[in-house]
Amino acid sequence: MTDPGLAGDFDGDGDVDGNDFLVWQTGGSPNGATAGDLGVWQDNFGAVASVSATATVPEPSTLFLLSCGAIGMAVMRRRSH
């Protein structure tokens, strides 16, 4: 398995939890089912990877414009009936 990035995150899903322990038990950690990898998992149990600073988040103004457009379309549709 490739390096997951977060120490003890053997399944690469961004957190260190029981699923990572199961991966360790079946030898799926970087060094197989070794005591060293178990220690890494124990030391980091409950850790969650931080969100990347490059994550795309819509600006509030975009959400406002979309909301205004949706309301305008609803009003126009209601007036046409």
C-alpha cells in the first residue's frame, strides 16, 4: 500500500480509525502487521487529516446571486399561472 499521508491512516481515507486497524491486521500497512505500524496507529487513533487550503469553496456572492435567480424564476413562474 502507498503512504497514506496521515500516520496510521492505512486505508487512505483521511482519518485513523478502526478500519485502519483492520487493514493493519491483514498486513495492509506499509510494513505489514508489525508492532511498529501498530504503534503508529495507536499513537494517531482518532486523528483526521486537515482540509487542504486549495479546496474550492463558492464565494458568498455567488450563492447570493444563485438564490436571487431561483427566487426570481419562482416568482415569474407563479405569475404566469
